Amino acid sequence: MAKGRPRWCTPQRAGSAYCSRRSQSAAGRRSTVPFRPEEKAELAKAAGLDEAIRYTDVDFAEEVERLTEGRGVDVVYDSVGKDTFDKSMTCLRPRGYLVLFGQSSGAVPPVDPQRLNRGGSLYLTRPSLGHYAADAEEIAWRAGDLFSWIEAGELDVRIGETHALDDAGTAHERLTGRKTTGKVLLIP
């Protein structure tokens, strides 16, 4: 993607946007993120996002069209899934990329490949961590990158909550209920 070109992210967790923004900012790219809970939008804006849109109150596809003056964005990172997929696809410019990396609202139904053609020769991918951490060497390489970014101050790790290991059930309920921000740690 060209420096300064708009990109789009629809994470269900502020952490996805936070990490994504740090890497995009380093590359000189703009970030616009729709959020459901307002407090997560505020955290993302504090992390340097250019725009934060509450997608339950505003049609985010219309907002993207407005913000990009009708050009669309290079890439959408969508971790919500079923509830945002269709609009995420309409946000793309011709030859844009839709990276579906989660499904917090449910699985996306099957997609007719002609839809990608009609949208402007779009790309769709559904990556899985297992394919990007296939062996010990690749895991070490990716973990090394991550920890070097933390050490250099290029990535802040925000710990949102800690729970006693005996309280793992509460932590799980809060995570699945989308009530957390930042990392959730279990302490033995």
C-alpha cells in the first residue's frame, strides 16, 4: 500500500486497532476504525487513530465513502465478521483487500466469487494464526519482531485487567461478553 493511502479496520477489541495503528503509523498510513462501545473508541483515538466511528450508530460504509471522497480504502481488517462483512466489502477501492481475521458476531456466509469481480477485482483472505506460525523458526521470528517493537517503544502493551487463576471463569465471561480492553492476564 502506498504511504498515506487510507486503510480501514473493524476490530471488536481496542487492542486489535491499537496494535494495527502502531504498525500503520510507522508506514505513514491513515487509520479509520469503527467501534461498538464508546470507551473502546476513546482508547483507540488516544492511541493515535485518525477516525473512530461507532458502527452501531452510524453507517460506517457511508462514513468511509465520505472520508475517502468516494475512493474507498486499500484494505479492511475485519474481526467482527457477519455483522460488518458486507459493508466492509463496499468500503474497498478497486483491487482492495478484505482481511477477515475473526468472527465475533458470527461466521460470514459463503461468498459468490463474482461479488469480488463486481466490486472491482477485490481480494478476500481469511488468515489463521496456525498458517503464520507453522514451525518453531517462524514462531521465533514473529515473536522476535513483536518483542523488538515493544523494546523499542514502537508497541505499547496495555494490560486492561488481571484476575486470579481461580477466577478464570470471570475473565472468560468478560472476554466473550466483549467487556474488556487491553490484555487480560491470569495470575497463578
